Amino acid sequence: MAVKIRLKRFGRRNRSCFRVNAIDGRSPRDGRVIEQLGWYDPNAKELDRQLSLNRERIEYWVSVGAQPSDTVRQLMKRQGIATTG
């Protein structure tokens, strides 16, 4: 099973939010999640309310071989989390 760290969309139309999840790479975008690792709200005005990541768990998943998506990799970089295991 190839685990990916990617975004899962939720929220209403024109006001989307995203959850950062560890998920099986074969699952659909909004499919079953292994573990929720944080959230991202691109519409939030304040920077501290835009992004929240669980650093410890993300570093664990990356260390066991999970591959972050390009967008999640940029969010991790913004938070100062290493993207290689």
C-alpha cells in the first residue's frame, strides 16, 4: 500500500477548506482516511488561522515512506517541516 499525504476537500461551495490526511494512494480524494494530520483554510484572513499541521505525525509518516503531494509539500515547507524521510 502506497501511502500519500494529501488534501481532502470539505466546506461549502465557493468556501472550500481542506484537511491534510495520510491516505492510501489508490483511494479517491474524499475517500477513507488512515489518519488526519491537520487542516488548511486558504480563505482565512489571518495567517495563523490558515494552516495547522501535526508536525510529529507528519514526520512519522514521511519517515515510513509516505509521499506528500506537491501542495502539501509546499505547506510543510511553510511550516518548516522536512519533506524527506
